[in-house]
Amino acid sequence: MSKDWPPYALHVLDAIGKIDRIQQRGDLTQDEVLHDATLRNLQTLSEATQRLPDALKAQHPGIPWAQISGFRNILVHNHLGRIDALTVLSVVQQHLPPLAQAMHDLLAGHGQDGRGPGG
């Protein structure tokens, strides 16, 4: 198995952290800038998950890996349509916490926890 995957897991965690900080600034369903910033970070983390080895993803069957990849395609290719803010909020609230936990678990199994100093 390739050993070059940890930076992608860390990238996912970084994007989730940014989304958490965006959420602290206000309601993405009411603020276009927060909505757009969240979409950008969802795109980033979705792309990073595509770089994780399938064998590692298989260790976390509860994570909807194919849907994450599909969501990335919607984010990237939906140029004319608006991505529904309530859908984005649902993704953030329901799917990011288990994804973050999966990344921490994978990194811990690799000798890293991704939490940084004091994390």
C-alpha cells in the first residue's frame, strides 16, 4: 500500500477545520460568502479523499466514499446552478464529523493522529 496518502488525510482534516471556522462566523444558509467558502472547502476535501487508497477507505465502510466523490463532481461542474445551502449545511453537520473521525483513525493507525500539538 502506498505510504504517500497521509498528506491527503491531513488535507481533509484541514478543510474540515476551515469549514468549522466558517460555521463559527455565521449561517452559511444566509451568507453567500460563507456558503461559497464552505463549497470551496468541500470541493478540496472531496478531491483529497479521492487520493486515499481504496484499502484504507474499506476500513471505514460507513463513510459514503462514492457519494463524496460524486458531490465533488456536482460542486465542480454545476456552474450555472446554485448548490442548495440547506443541502450543504446537511452535509456539513451529518457527514463531516464521521469523516473527520475516520481520518483521525487512519492517521493514528499510521503513527499520526492529525491533531497537531496538544490536539
